[in-house]
Amino acid sequence: MTAPRPEDDTGLQGPYEQEAYGADGAFVAAVEGLADPLNDPLPEQHTSPWFRSDTAQDDTGTGVSQDAAPVDGARPQAYGGPEQPQGAPDEWYDPEGYQRDWYGAQQAPAPVPAAVPEPAPDPGPRRVTVTPPVPDETLGLRTADTRRIVAEPRGRSGPPEGPAPAEPVTGGRAERRRAAKGRGRRPAPASAAAATPAAPAAPLSRMEARRAAKAAKDSPAVVASRVVGEVFISLGVLMLLFVTYQLWWTNVRAEQIAGRETDKIQEEWAKGAGKPGVFAPGQGFAIMHIPKLDVVVPIAEGINKEKVLDRGMLGHYGEGKLKTAMPEDKQGNFAVAGHRNTHGEPFRYVNTLTPGDPIVVETRDAYYTYEMTSVLPQTSPSNISVIEPVPVGSGFDKPGRYLTLTTCTPEFTSTYRLIVWGKMVDERPRSEGKPKALVG
């Protein structure tokens, strides 16, 4: 549309004064003479030449009906058109002809049956949530207060399902900038809301505090069960430590002691000490070799458990009624005892010896070689006949130079005794070198 034209106003000053348009009515006459009647209308005029108002304002401002004929009997001119004669029909505007000239012949559309609207389901009462207006920060850019109304159907409580719609940005320029920066950021995790500390609970009364403290205490049955469990655990740990000590540490210690005792005996022999004769209890005087079992163990006088056997050595039956012969004796039974399990366990596998296996006893002056002849798998600890000069049950029927090995059985117990016998087959002085059993 063109820019509005200034109205004819006698009080208007400037280039649009009355003198520029001449006498009254000259401006209206100039407009009515325009070639394009569809130009922008002036006040109280219309764009269509076929428009006919029921009333028109005269120069005096009084409404005059268009149907009323003028005084001279002619119909008034409509917007510059030719005057209608007095005998012309009342309706100069032909609606049907206008539609036919512009749009062609039209056919009346077939009547469409009216659709019966289906009753909408009752959503129930709706809860309306009104978002308070956002305070403006820029006074010069204030906008209208925008409120977001969210309707919730009946029976629904809590936040609506699905992603929340974006809230309209209101306020000033700073508020819109903050909203633009916040777009695209990841929402805060749900745990952040859960981490918000709850409001402090109301303090408990004295009676309630006592009841809560009493309920928090363990019952006597619970305390007793805990004590019993701790005792069992402690006992289990102690037993495990004891078994470890017996099966592992005692062997380590006994082998160290037996090794040192073997070195000591050999040093004394080198110095000329350790002559055959009577030895003090616990004193080492010989070394036994069992090549098949890879055993090299010192022999001490006596069968004392703490001083001899638990130190990883073999004990010679040499006291009281259990006194037996020495290797250098021309006749008799040389009997020794040793542990089968723990404390060095030198006789651990003597039950695996077979007849003919060599057993060598080394002394200061000679090597005495015995051959294994027989074994007694089990006998009573009180059966001392197995160490007599002619052992009972060994198969020997006359005096000779014999060897008897005794140990506990079954393994890890001392209920019975295992007996192994042997017979001397060779005596070699040390000056002649080691016997064949040790060289091979």
C-alpha cells in the first residue's frame, strides 16, 4: 500500500495547506478522475466500483440513503461512473453476471451429508499448571508475559511422560542469551536430585531414643555365636600353624642340625678322636649310608627323643636292658632307631627296601656293609625281642653280626613299630677306601 496521504485540514501547516489544492472539493474531484479505480482508497471510499453502500455521507455529514432519488430525478453517480436514468432498474449490480464473466459457468456442488461427530472421550478434570513469569532484565526489550499452561488428564500424577517441551524464552536480552547457551547441554543426572539432603527429621524423645539404642544392641545369642565363631577360627589358625611346624619346619631344623653333626664327627675323625668304645648319651660316633634312599645321617648314643631323635639323628640302643652290640663287635646285633615322619624323617621310606639292598655304617676306622634280609611290617612298641643278639622273627637261627632298624608305623603315628633286619657282608678299613656300595 502507498503511504497515507494527509487529510484536508485547515489547521495543517506546511506544504499541504489549502492553497496547494485550490477550492474545496478539488482534491476529491482529482482522485475520482484517476484511471485506476482499484488504487488505495481514501477515507470513506472503497476499492471496488461495484460496492454500494446503504448510506453515504454528504458534505454536511448527514447519512442519505442511496435508494433515495436526487432532486433532479437522476440516480447519483457512483465513483465517477455515468449517471443512471430515472427509469433504470433499482439493481444496477448483477451478481450472477459478474460471477459468470469472471469465473465461467458454475455448477452447484452436490450436497454433502453432514458428518455426525463422534463423542470425544472424557479426559476427566484437567489440572492446570501455570508457570510464573520470568522477571525481565532489560527494560528496553520487554516482551509480553508468556505463560505455559500444561493440562494433565484425570488419574495422572507426577511429571508428564516423555521429553519435556521446551519452555518459551521470556525476559530481556541477557535472559535469551543464557537460554541459547543452555541449549544442547546434557541434562543433570537424576542422582543430583537424589543427593540433595533431605530435611532434618524431628528429634526423638528420651523414651524413643532409649528404645532405638536398645534395639541397636546385639542380643546375647548373637554375641555368643560371634565369640564361638572367633574361637573356632583362632583354633583353626593355630592348628594350621602347628601342622606347618610339624611337617615342614621340624624337617628343616633337623636336617640343619644333622648336617652340622655329621661335619663335626668327620672333623673329630680327622683329628684322631672318636676311638671305638663307650660314648656319652647324645654323642655322635658313626654315619649311616642307605644309597637306595639317598640317606646320609649321623648315629648318636642313646634313643632320647629330644637330644637325639628330634635332632634328625639315629639313636643307638646302648643303655640298660636295650643295650645292643657295636658294629666293630665280632658278634651281636647293632640296633638303631629313627623317625619315620617329621624331625628329618631319616627312616621315611625304609619299608621300600628289598632283600640285598646295601646299608653301610661308617666309623672312624672302617666301613661296615650290611645287606637287607627281612622286614617285620608291624609289631608292638614293647616287643624288645626284635633287638636281641639273635632277633626273634628275623629268620636268623644262630649268633652273628646283624643290623636292626626300628621306626614308627603307620605314618604320622607311633602306634606300632616297623622292623627291618640286615646281615653284615663286608668290613673294610678306611685306609682301603670306600666300599663298592658307596663308590657305585
